[in-house]
Amino acid sequence: MKFLYYSVFLMLFSTAVFAQEVDVDATLIVVKNEVEKGNYDKALSLLEPLHTKFPENEDVTIYMGRIYSWKKDYKKAIEILTPMTDRSKPNAEALFAIVNTYYWSEQFEKCIFYCDKYLETDPNSAEILKIKVTCLEKLNRNEEALAIIEKAGIVDNSTQPFRGIRTLIGRKSKNAISASYLNVSTSNPGQSPFHYGYVEYSHKFSKSAIVGRANVGHVNNDTQMLFETDYYQTFSNKSYLYANSGLSTGETVFPVAKVGLEYYFAPHKKFDYALGVRFMHFDSDDITLLTGQLAYNTGSYTFAYRPYYDTSNELFSHVLSLQRTNEEKERILRLELQYGNVPYLYLYNGFTQPLKAYRAGIQYQYRFGDSFFVRPVFLYEYEEYLPDEYRNRFNVQLIVTKRF
């Protein structure tokens, strides 16, 4: 008789458990479909009766917390998840869910606290470590973030998941030193090469930056220097102002004096705009250039057009560029097509006349480690040096930069 009683009891119990599992699983399938459609309120209306009927089912409770997070009701999500995360034996899935909730709501200190709780049971979780490192970077606790990255690299011999964060931390470096050498050669007919170089130091403040640069040029057996200062000021609307000034020790290799000002407007959707003016005083003439830029950004590519108008000589010059940028690796590949008397970096000839010049250039930036950059530049010109007389002109430059 007892055997029959227990058999009936077990059968009824098993049937009830099976019915519960079917009820929960079937509802969760429908809820998942609604979530994928973004119908969070409808998904919650299906889950809440299930939660009331089976309050001990933590999978249902956690899913409710996740949905509230996805619909950005972070306060409600935390209220649901906290009882399962703050007990003596926390639920790992609930911990994972509350980590994301605090991260998405930008409560970074709290997020780090729950990351640490999760890491007590799974210290090598790449996803949680990445969230913690990101929170530390947001709080400017950069040394702690880098220490975690280095430790993670020792454990699994890779810091791949953290490359983007390392780049963000690297860009916060306040200082940089650069050095450059530029060789300008000609052929058919040829002449003695021109040699230029510079050393510069830059420092970033919270909303501005300043650059000091010493240029040297050796042209036609004459060596002169140009000392420059660049200043950048950013504004809250994401626009910024660029200013430049310089004085030289001579009158021919560089301008005797130069000033420039350019304002970069706040980006509008995928477009960037800028307007500027540059003034250069030579011993024999003064040059005023009006310039600006229109750029279109799409993903990692930027297509830009920049005109120059020489008001003194009534000359128009044009630059078309296509640049591909890898933000994570800080690599840049830039192609340029130029026409007219375009200033090559800091160089502009005071003896301008309406002669034609066609140019095609390429430059590439590569980062070694976290803070050392190399940028080779090559620009070919088909230059009309006398009316109807053309020659080849080659500009080859190397720029190396160390930030710290």
C-alpha cells in the first residue's frame, strides 16, 4: 500500500514539475521573441504572472531584471537583481546582469564593486575584466586599468580584448615629442636637394593644447630657422579653434613672420566644416591665404576637400584627400591629390606666380607599442617651374613621435 502511495505521489509531483517547466519554457520562448522585436513592455507583461506563480525560479527573475535594463529602467532592474547579488552565495547570472546594469547607467564605482564580486568566483572572466577596466578608464584610474590589462596578458598571453581601452588611456598622455626630416629633390632638370627638419614638443591641458616647434631649412647653401607655436582650444559643442604664429631667422627659406587662424565648426551628422586664414610676410612680398575644409566621415573613412585662395596673386589651389583610420591601432593611411600652390606642411614659396603644379601623395602612420609612432610621407609633383617647362619634384619625409 505504501509503495502505491509513494508511486502516485511521485507521479503527481513529476507531472507538476514537468508542467511548470513546460509553462516556463513556453512563455520564455514567446518573451524572447518580443524582446528581439524591442517590445519590452509586452515581454514584461508575459513574465510578471510567471514570476508571481513561480517566485523561486531565479531564471525568470533575472530575465525580468535584464529586460528592465534593456529598456533603461535601471532603478527597477537593480531593485529586482540586488536580492540575488547581495546574499552570502550570490547568483552568478544575476551578478553578470547587475554589472551590465551599472555599466550602462554609468554608475562606474558600483559597477566595479560588482565586477569584483563576480571575479571572486571567476577571476579570469574576460568580459567582466573588460568592463572593469573600462570603468577604471572612465574614472581616470588609468594605472589600475593598465595593471589589470598586463596581468590578463600574462594569464592568457594576449591583451587583444583590451586594445581599444589601452588606446583610450594612451591618448590621455599629456605630452609628446616629435622629430622630422624632409628631403625635396627634383629631376629633368635637377638641382641640389632641399633639406628641412623640425623638433616639436606638445602639451595637452583639459580643454586646450599648445605646441612649440623649431624648424630648420637648408636651401641653396643657406641655412635658416623658423620658430613656431600652435594653439588649440576646444569648446563644449565639440568645435575648436586652431591658431599658429612663427618668426624666422632669415628672409628666403621661410617666411619672415607668419600667423594663422582656423575655426573647426561642430560636426553636423557625418560632415565637418572649417574656415581659416593664413598670413605670411616675406622680404619681397606678403601672402594671404584663405582656406577651409569640407569633410565627410563614414565609418573609418574620411573624404575631404580643402581649397586655398592666394589673395595677392589671385590663385586657387585644391586638395582632395581620402583617409582611412583604425582608431584602435591608431593607424592612418592617407591619399591626396593636389593642384596649384598648396602649402606643403609649413612650407610656402613667397615667389608665387601662376604656374601649374599637379601632385599625388601618400602617408601612413604606424604605432609601435602604446606610445611610439612613425609616419612616412611621399608626395610627387609634376611642376611647371617655367612657363610650359615641367620637371619632377619629390618630397620624402619621415616623422617620429613619442607621447608620454
